[in-house]
Amino acid sequence: MSPIDPRRLALAALCEPDPERKAQAALDLFAGVRQALAIPEAECTASSLGGQAPADVTLAPGWRDTDWRPAAQQGAPLPGRPTLPRLVPAKDVPSRSPFTLEGRAALLHAICHIEFNAINLALDAVWRFPGMPEAFYVDWLRVAAEEACHFRMLRAHLATLGCAYGDCLAHDGLWTMCARTADDIVARMALVPRTLEARGLDATPLIQDKLTRAGDARAVEILNVILRDEVGHVAIGNRWYHHLCQARGLDAVALYPQLVQRHEAPRLRPPFNTAARLAAGFTEAELAYLAGDE
Ligand SMILES: [Fe+2]
Ligand SMILES: [Fe+2]
């Protein structure tokens, strides 16, 4: 059994265009790292446990330090994704009523697409940024595995509504922010998990309310799992944003609005899911900024 390089494998999974193979690769990769580092099952969520790893797997020496960016530039454009869904500007993705079957399928397709993208975002954090502590990579590999599980649950539920992933139009907003922060790990942590994923914390209860009224109990149940896991993803974003700010002598609260402006991140609007945001580690000062009382 030769040692595995988890960051090189994260890049390979990111390049994989087939959604099912990508999801399995993310789950297997986390299982391999968990096995190699003897991370107990108790420290994982059910969503991150679907992968397979050989019993005697080990990690390649120096795996945290390789700069894979030159290798990635030689390959196909990132991320690997299927030819469908067709990507269009966000304004061209029609919003439909969740109270028709087609509309509900379109809503869940949009969330399924977010989860597919979220696998890519987590894998990108792993391969792109060398020299971080081991815990950084373990955190983002766990996120990738959880996103793979979210994607699969939604895709399976979509099938019961007569819809396949790829059937509806979609937009590429999440990857766009990933690309804009490709050279700045502080901005990446600030704007992808702590802004875009955190927006999911705010939006999910409202969507669940609509799905409850539309009578889709299974979708509500899936979103409960997603919301639980996403609090953890945003917490991971907060953990590493604050870690990096502290290490570099940056004021995390003052820097955030500057990063929003520099990278044209969306300015978030209420209502905010304050309980979930506090559980994910946002401070009162950060919540006050969001509420507009700067
Ligand atoms: Fe997710
Ligand atoms: Fe997430």
C-alpha cells in the first residue's frame, strides 16, 4: 500500500466531471484520511461516513507543503463538472413557485446544484493552499464528504419528483467567488464559508417553511441534516478566518467589510438566522455589522 497525498487527491476529485464519481471520491478521500490519522468515528457526522478506505492507508510525507498550483494550471479548467446543468447568469435562472411539482423540483434542483458546487469549494480549499496545519485539511475534507452526502440525498429525492440533476438551468455564483479568492486564503475563508455558506443558514428555515406548506416532508428532513452540517461548515470558516487573522496580525472584524468590497461579495440582507450564526461562532460585533449597525 503506497501512501496517499490527500491534497493531490483533492485536486483529482475537483477535476472529476461526473457528479457521482466526484461525490464518491470526496467520501473515500475523507475515509482515507480518517483512517490514516486514526480520527474516531465519534468525531464525524453521519454525513461524512459514507466512504471506503483500505485499512493500512498512510499519508505521503510532506503532503501539507506541496504547491500544486503549477500542476493544476497544466490541466483542464477547474472545476470538473458535467455538461448539464447549463450555466446561465443568476438573473436568468427562473424562480418558480414551490407549490407546483415542477416548481418544487426546480427549487430542490437549485439546492442540489449548490451542494454539488460546495463539494468543489471544499476540495479547492484543500488542494490550493499549502502549508496550513493538518487540522485545516481534515476540516475541509470532512466538509467535502458532507457536501457529497447532501448532494446525493437531494439528487435521490429529486428523482422521486421526476427530475434529474442537470434538468434545470443553474448559475455559477459560488465558483465565481472561489475563483476571485484563489490567491488569498484569508479572503477565501471570509467570503466563501462565512458569507456564501452562511447565507444558507439564513435561507434554509424559510425554504423549509415553504416545503412544509407544500407537503414535502422528506425535503424538510434533508434540509434539517444540511442545516445541522452547515453550521459546522460556517464554524470551520470562522475558525480558520480568525486563525489566519490572528497569525497575520489582522483585525478580523474590520477586515471583513474591506474584503467584501474588494472581491465584490454580496452584502447580506436580513432576516438572519441569529441562533445558527451564533452556534457557528459569529461574534456579536460581526452580527451587528451584518445588521447594518457599523
Ligand atoms: Fe451542504
Ligand atoms: Fe457547506
